[in-house]
Amino acid sequence: KLDAALRTLRRGGVMVWPSPEVVEHMGAKESLVRASSLSFGLEGTAAYSSEAELAAGLRRTVAFQPRVVKQNRGAGGEGVWVVRLKEGNYCKALGERCCSDDEVLLVSEVSNGREEEHSFAQFVEFCVKGKTEKAGTWATKSEGKYLEGGREAGGRLVDQRFLPRAASGGELRLLLAGKRPVGLALRR
């Protein structure tokens, strides 16, 4: 929604920065995946651009530890979900077990903090196809469909480990121009 609104403004001659095209080119959320193996990255961060990738990957990662699943486009916490197992029965090592379709998740959208209960299969359905009968009833205003348009249109989900400290204190972002720091931003 945000990208479409920004593009409309640009077509009308209003300068917005960064443009959706620049953000997509920079791959801000994609950089989380690329940095996952570096010393400052979060190991186990993945990106999914198909229903099969999402179901297979998230089935393993959420069985291991709480996750943050975020859409590749937009900002402001819409389409960013904290995903936990309701029973809290996490395995000790990644891949030791996988979630079943009927396993109950507690999901909270960052933009409003409201917690909802859905099965694993319902969460995947919502992320891929939106508010369908198979996805169950959702209270969120978000429409889901985060993979819509495919990778070329920014339809991807990033899956990374949930950090409780970031949720309570926010995250500090270093803004760079090339290799030169130009600012710090605290995001809560």
C-alpha cells in the first residue's frame, strides 16, 4: 500500500525519497539474509518467495525458536509478525523437528501488538493468499498476501530469530553513505 501511494505521488510530480524502486534495489530486508552469516548477523535468517519455500522453511525455524516474519516491502510494522508456538515446545536444535499443519501459533503483528491464535497452516495461507476460508478468521487489518506478485514485485518474506531485547528497547540503525556514517536512528 505504501509503495503504491509513493509511486502515485511521484507520478504527480511530488518528490519522495527513497523511492520504492530505490528501496527494492537496495534490498533492505534482503540484506538481513545476506548478513546472516556475518559476525553481526542473525544466523538462520531466511527469505521465502513461494508458498512451498515458506511452508518448508518456517515449519523448521518456528519449531526451533520464536521468529519474526516480515514482508519485504513497506514499513511501519504492517506485515511484520512475531510468531511463537502456543505450547512453547521448541526443539533444542534447528531441524530436530518441524511444526505440523495443525500446530497452534501465537502471532502478533508489530504494527498493533494484537495477539492472535492460528494454526501453522492458517498462518501460511494468510501470508500467501490472504483472508481466505482456509486461513480462518483474522482480526488484523492487514490483508496478508505478502508473496503476491512474486519476487520481481517484492513479494518475499524474511524469517529471522525473534530478539526480545529489540522488542522492549527498540533497535539502533546506523545510516551510511558509502562507508561514512551519517546518522543513527532508534526505532521502537
